[in-house]
Amino acid sequence: MQVKTFRGQSYSGLLQKVKSELGPDAVILSSDCISSNGKKTFELTAALEMPSAEYAGAQETKQKNRGKAEEAVPGMPSENYGEEWRREWSDFKKSIFKIIKPQLKGPKITSRQKQALEYLEKQGVYPEVIMDLWSGLGENLHLPTLDVFSDSVPVTSWGHQMQNGKIHCLMGPSGVGKTTTVLRLALESRNLQPGIKICLVNTDTQHAGGRLFLKHYADLSDFAFMEAKSSEDLKNILQVQSRYDLIFLDTPGLEIRERPGWKSWIKNLKRVRRHLVLSPVYAPDQLDAYLQKYSRDNLNSLIWTKLDEACNYGSLVNASWKSALPASYLGFGKGLRHCSASATRDNFWKLVFKKILPKVEGTGDTS
Ligand SMILES: Nc1nc2c(ncn2[C@@H]2O[C@H](COP(=O)(O)OP(=O)(O)OP(=O)(O)O)[C@@H](O)[C@H]2O)c(=O)[nH]1
Ligand SMILES: [Mg+2]
């Protein structure tokens, strides 16, 4: 285990230093604030199970031995080793935090802010996120709590996403609500900008159900509809894109990333925005695994679905903090209308703190 002590004038600066030197899996063992001659100095001791250079070396060796490793444990895909290690480390981190928590002396914050952090912890927000928010609050006592939280946990509006890209690709695990969200977003975008020309593209060649659903509602709602069964078909979209103001790509879950040619196509496409659709009903470890899997796809935002089925919303905070991706759209019902809304700082934190589902614009209700 590598243990290192960091000193500096800013608590969040120190956390950044720990992250950049030891990586995101480092744990804080102790923290202190020393005052001398009216000047505050923060001291953090952090630990990493495997030193970074050693870890990089181990990764390299692992890559080289990939084939051998697969043989060594039949039936165990090599990717699972990383996964196992990540899970074990996460459990270890939780236990360490439990032990050191009573001794932690973070920066001074108000009792209401302390209550807010305790509440977040009960909602499943990770200890490292709580520490970061705490340090942010301590350094910005003059700022409203939500201003500070929003610095570390970004939220953006769908309107902003829409203005910044013509092609929007929705990715995410099977059954999370991608097809439903494509339709919701298309309807939302037309509400925001009436008369806008929208094309929906189905890239799911496996399930007729999703394709028919998309086509049916595209016809009903007067959206153009296209199919893309190969990376060649996807190139055609580039040729017709000048006819439309917005294009939505509905993808078939993880499987699209494995198709030859598609991954690089989606990655290199200009003016495309990639949104990862997730739901807080997944276990925290599962969400972390999805975030990790899709982190290589140059994502732009996180879209949350099935909020109506979740019992708490700490995962939304963890995911945006970990990935630095803003939440952009929130879905909370099975239908297409009146059960989704653009994310705002207000509805996001109301959901997290009060478990109130977002209000739907123009209806005054949440369903
Ligand atoms: N309760 C609830 N159900 C939802 C929500 N969004 C989608 N669903 C339901 O989830 C199921 C799957 O939705 P789809 O949109 O087909 O999901 P998908 O990700 O496209 O699924 P695949 O294409 O099979 O990967 C459907 O029954 C939807 O009605 C939501 O916000 N809340
Ligand atoms: Mg689908």
C-alpha cells in the first residue's frame, strides 16, 4: 500500500492533488486543518492499495498475459479481473471510511450543511463524494449550499444539449428506456422549438419490438424514420443530415459497441452528442460498472429513467460526481407524455433531497 501526506492551503485543491497523483481509487486516511499566524494549512493523508507506477506496470503485464490469463481460469473473461478488483477495493474503501469517520475533522460548515451531508450519506452518496462536497462547502461558506454542490455535481438542461449537437445518440444497458427516451426527447425538442425537423434512426437490428414502437410513434408524431443496419447505413445519415434539424439514434444497448466499425464511427462522428441512459434502480456497483464501460465513448450527458421506481437518488449524485457528466433529462413513468422533464438544478436536488419527482412543464403535476 502506498501512503502519502499532502499539504496545502485549499482542501479541494488537495483532493484534486490526491486524485491526480494516486488516482480515483485513493482513500483519505486522515485530514487536519492547522492554523498558525492566522493562516490555515490543510493536511491530508491518503493511501492507495497499489502504487500508481506499480499499477500501470501490472496493467501492462495483464494486457500481455491476457490470453494466458483466460486459459488460467476457464470461463472467466479477463475483463472480470479488473471488475473484481474494483469491487474489492470499493468494499475496502467503505470499511476504511467507517473506521476513520469519527476522527475526521473536515472544514467548518454550518449545522444545516452538516445535516444535508448526513442525509446524502443515507441516500447512498459515496463517502469520497461527501468529503469533496464538505470541503467545497468549507471553502465557500459565503455561497448557497446548492451553488457549491452544483460545482461538483453538474446538471444541464435538455435545451442546452439540443443546441450543441444535431445528432444525439442514446446509449445504455438493455431495457433501461432508450427507445422511450428517444421519443420523449423528440417530443420535448419539438415543444421547445415548434416546426423543427426531426428524424429518428433505429439501429437495433435484433429486436423488432423496439423498432416497431419507434416507427409507430414516429409516424403518429410526424417525425421522419430511418433504419441503420450497418456502419455503411450510418454513413448515409451523414448525407441526409442537412434535411433535418435534429437526429436521434436509438441503439440496442451494449451490443452496438461490439459491432465492427460502429464503435469508431460513433466515436469520431462530428457534432454528435452521446447520452448514457441509466436508472437508479440498478445497484451502485452495477451503475459504476456501466459508467466505466461507457466512459470510453466520449459521453456528453447522463439521462435518468425509472425514477418513479427508485427508493432513493444518491446514485444520481455519485454518477455525475464520478464522471463529471451533467444530468440532462429525467424520466419517471411508463408513458411518453407527462412523465419526463429536462433536468434543472432545482428539480435535480428536489429529487435527491425531498424525493419529489420533477414537475412537468405546463401541467403543474408530476405524472
Ligand atoms: N416505470 C418506468 N418505466 C419506464 C420508464 N422509461 C421506460 N420505461 C419502461 O421500460 C421498458 C423498456 O423501455 P425501452 O424504451 O424499450 O428500453 P430500451 O432501453 O430501448 O430497451 P432495449 O431496446 O431492449 O435495450 C418499457 O416497458 C418502458 O415503458 C420510466 O421512466 N419509468
Ligand atoms: Mg430499445
